[in-house]
Amino acid sequence: MLKVQAEGLFHRVNVPQQFPELQSNTIYSIPLDLGELLKDQAFTGKPFSTKLKQYFELCRLCDLHAGAAVVFQDSLLEYKDLVDYAKPVFNEDQAKSVGKNIAELEFIMSLYETRSSPFIMQRQAYLGWLLTCHDFLEEHDALIRQHGRQISKNGFPQFVQSSGSISRRNPIHSKEAQFVDDFYKFYLHWHLQGMTAPYMPVPLAPQFPSLAASRNCLGEGNTTASVPSIYAITGSGTFLETLEDALRSGSDNDHLSEWMKIVAHENTAKNRFKAFARRFKIQHYWRVLSFHLADEIYRKSGKIRVCLAEYIGVSEDSIRNDERSIEESLGSDWKKRFVIPS
């Protein structure tokens, strides 16, 4: 069986045998906090249907096991881009195990949060742009329809990210070559490292090596880093301007031209990142609810919008405006768009 799996791309936990209801199904979970809001504010006035009870129970089981966002291929899979960063809490034993005290560890994590948060925001924003891009979804859906049987058997091909792109591993058997090659081209075209599940793409990530790796590869006093062109270069100076020129010139990115204008250095108004990051979550949760609970959410759009606004932390008008923007890009039936391999 083909397994072209990138280590660390996503955390995989096999579905426990005691939960057969999670096996042989594709189930997209929603966070428990959002589920509670929906139960309290949207699904009120009459007893829960059996389907509604079963779905919320499945979400609870997913959260119980690795905080999974989706059950796919008999595995519970997390999708980190849907989860807000939570600063870890350390104890004395953990600090001592790495030769630090708690204050030193908290400082290191604070530094990490400061440096990584802009990339996390941009990554979520790119996903929001990508998943509301008509051309991306057309190509995505066509590949799932074409290779549905292979995806159901093997999952999505995953590749190793190296130097800002993805690289092939071992030779593939001829009967699998077209399947793998089609997704390899798809990932390169849209600057992805892989797919966790349908409608859950994993963008290429910036790579910054450890100090030990820098010394081993390049010698004392040298280092190397990789920043995919889908990320913005902020700040000023000759070095950053040179990096910006290298990222934006000579590449075949016409299909990404709208996004490239957003991340371009001369575009000083980067406030669109927040809007696209928000749309990433909005389109996902609406699609999931429409996929699993189409009958139950009928005529409840207003109440669900209120719940999404409270969960994401914005006004109801912001959610409504985002929905309008998505509809302009994808059409009025965007919430119902879901192609699952079979």
C-alpha cells in the first residue's frame, strides 16, 4: 500500500476499536465551544433529533482523542490551522528536564509566539483566500472525483518539504504514478505541502533551522532559511528588499496574482490578513454543518451566524460581510460544496 507520508505534517491517531461509529466514515468535527453555542442558541425550542445528538457525541469523541478536526481513513487527524495557539503551562520538573527554570521557559515560549504569530496569521489568511478561490476548488474537486478510489485506499499523497518546496521520495509503482504525480503538480501549483483531508490543505511553511543544523551544514557563523512566496516580507532594509525581489520575480504565479498583491511589500495595508483568516474558519464551519446537518440547520442561518460571531470574536455584521464576499467568489451554493472520495 502506498504511503508517501511527511513526518510531522499532521498528527495521526488510529480510531479506537471501541468506537465503531467513527470507523469507515469521513466526519468533520466542530470545536466543543462552538457546539455548545449552537446547542444553546441555534438548536432550541424542541428536543434534539437523533442525528443531532449523534453528531455532537462524535465531536466529543474527536476532541477526546488528540483534539481531532476530522475522521478520515479510519484515523483521527488534527488540523492545526483551525486551532488558536495556546501558550503551554510548565512545571518545575519539565523545566529541569531541559536545564531551565520556569521563567526561562516562559520567556522562550513568549519569544516563539512573537516571532511565529505573523506567519500563523498569514498562513490562515492564505487558506481563507485559497478555499474561497473558484479555480482552486475546481481543481481540488476534479482531482478527488478522478482519484477517489486511490484516496479512499491510501489517503492523500504527502511529500517532504525541503528548501521552500516539496520533494519526491522513492519511485512509485506504475499503477500509482498518475495519482501521485497529479497531486504533486497540484501541490506545487498552489504552494502546498499536502492535504489532511478534503478541503483541508496544508500550505508550505517557512523553515528556520536549529543552531545545531546550521553549524553542521554550513559551518560556524552561517545559517540558511526558507520563506515560501505566499508569505509577506515585512520591515525595511536592503536585505529584506533583496529577499522580496527574489520571492516575487521570475515565478509563474499568475493564478496567485490576487494573493501576491496582498502579500507584496509595497502593499502596506496588511489588514486583509485578518479578514481572510476569519473567512477560512467561516467557510469551513458552514461547509461542515451543511455536510453533516443539512436538515437540522434549515432556516437557522441567522442563529448560526450569531454563534459563529461569538465563537470567532467578531460582530455579526462582520460574519455577514464575509459570507457575502464568499458568495461573490463561489456562488450562492458555496456552503453545500463538498466532494468526498468514494
